[in-house]
Amino acid sequence: MRRFVVLAHELSADAEINLDDLPGAGRLDLLCRCVTSALLLSHDIRTDVRIDLLVDGYVVRFDGSELRRLNPDERSTAALIRDALGASGEAIGAMAATASPGVSIRKGDLESVLEDRSDRTIVQLHAEGRPVVELTPPENPVFVLSDHREFTDRERESLVEFADERVSLGPRALHADGAITVAHNYLDTGGFDAY
Amino acid sequence: MRRFVVLAHELSADAEINLDDLPGAGRLDLLCRCVTSALLLSHDIRTDVRIDLLVDGYVVRFDGSELRRLNPDERSTAALIRDALGASGEAIGAMAATASPGVSIRKGDLESVLEDRSDRTIVQLHAEGRPVVELTPPENPVFVLSDHREFTDRERESLVEFADERVSLGPRALHADGAITVAHNYLDTGGFDAY
């Protein structure tokens, strides 16, 4: 299974989300593109992928194996995230609340997402990491990315503790959704090898 | 210079574009993501990139060297495309009309875009093309992509005539915007070599 974890820094769990202004809603546009880049192929869903959006003390999870419907446009994906945040009141303790098939929300932070390291390779994407081509494609990678902001000091500390690898995808700084696309391509091709 | 050409098959030049329903406007959402994937880096514009959207007998061009403002979200990019299509009446003969800085429209089709082959390598992205890693990164590539539909027979004929290369970016069928992201990464890294 491939996993992506995206750290949202400007979106509040109780934000009034206006679908006509996604950038104004804590850069929800970017989070939507991360979700669709992680989960969609041309006319297909990647069922072996899960993406967690870390939003203000909550984990909004999209699970490709359970998703029924995900369209590629930002607005419809934003509505799914809005509905998940709207169900945050039902996420009590460690219990997740399901907002729609394959979309859930639970309380959690980066540590709680990363601390179960069984059979996973946690990969931090970083401009100064080693070239991704030097890494043997992991079986069960967890890629950790930030939104348009840098990682906070606390997130950096967690990553120092938990990340198995720190890799660079190239010399130009990509948007988070572009980085997800490139990471998938690297894995799809077995390290830019099998086409 | 890097160029991208995206063939739109469902958008009419005189469509009534509703910014609240971009998928319903000839999959304008997809075209917007192609534009931003081609032109944006994290907090930067790729000034050495041009993207042509071929829409219903017109060429809507975004030129990175002249763009003043381009936001990453679909809706604001859709407004730029809508405004360009709105200026189509001013595109007379071979003359382009400028709709906003760096965004223009002129009459044209795939042949007219491809026939000036001076110092360019025209690359058709195709599932059965040779692996992109076998290609030496061209200096001035022109990548030709289709939207969510297949190339038409006529487009295919033009590509047989004009394309210098037919390459595959991997074993999974990507969305056009994802293909643009991967193509950029391939070029940025000099063929997945320089990180």
C-alpha cells in the first residue's frame, strides 16, 4: 500500500468553507489536488492508496479501497473534505467518523499517524534529501508532505524521529500535488525503470 | 523553451462557462490543471514554458515569459480561459488577441501549431511509445497531449506526420496534467539523473 500524509497549516476544522473561494479556505484547493493526484488515474481509482490530510488536530482520510466516487475537479473534492470536517463532532476519542464511503475523520496529529511504523517506510520529501533514484522503491511507503508552507519546528522534530528516508524529487520546488504525481510515477515505474 | 499542446475535445469556443461547474463546461477543470501544471512551481512561474490549449478551432496560449499572475486553483485559471475565449472575436486571420498579460487567443488547429518544426522536438505522449528514459532530453520539446478523450483519427494522422518521438511516461494511464508534471520532472532532472 502507498500512503501520503499532507500537513495542512492554514485550514481550521471549523472553517466556513465557501466552495467559490477554495484558496481563501486555508488553501483547500491545494489539499483537493493532493487528494486527486494521490487517488486518481485516467478513468480509474488507485485502490492501493490512502491519503491523510492533517487538519487542525484531525486526520481526514481518503481510502482508495473504499471510495465509491471521486471526481478530478477541485470543487467536488472540496465538498467531500467539507463534509468530513462537518462530521468532526462524531469523531470521539480514537473513533473515526465516516462522512462518505472511503472518507473519514478522526482526531490525530502527525505523531499519531507516524508512530505505527510496522512494515512501512516513512519518506520525507525534502529539497536537500538524497535523490529519489538512489532509493530502492519501498513496498509500503508513507510520503509526508507539507502544503504551501514549510514544515513547522515541531513537525520537523517528529520527522527526525520517525522518517526512514529523506529524499528529493528534483531540483525545482514542486507543489505538493505535483510531488505526489512524481512519487507515484517513480513507484509505478519501479524507480524509472519499467515502462 | 518547453512547450505543451493540449487538445480539448468537448469545450466550445462560445460555451457559456459557469465557474461553479467546470467539469460541465467541456472538462474545463482538466484544462485548468494542465495550465497550472505546465506553468507553476512552488511560489514561482516557469518563464521558459508555453502551453497551447486547442479549443474548437482556436489556440488559447499561456506564455510563462509574459504572465503576470497565475494562481494554482482551477477557478481563477478558468476565468482566464473564459476571458480568452471571450476575446475570440478579436482574433482575425492570423492575428492573436491578448486577453490578459501572457494569455492570448488566435485561430488555429493542430496542424498550424505543429507545422513550424524549426529547432523543436515534437513528442507525442502515448501508452505504447518507447520509455521516456530512452530519450535524450530534448532542448526544445513540444509535448502533445489529449484531454480525457482519445486523439481523433485526424489528430492521429497529424501526429504521424509531425511527431518526432512517441514516448510513454509509465505503465499507468495518467491524467493530462499529471503527464505534464512527469514530463517536467523528467526534463528538470535531465532524464531522472540530476537532483
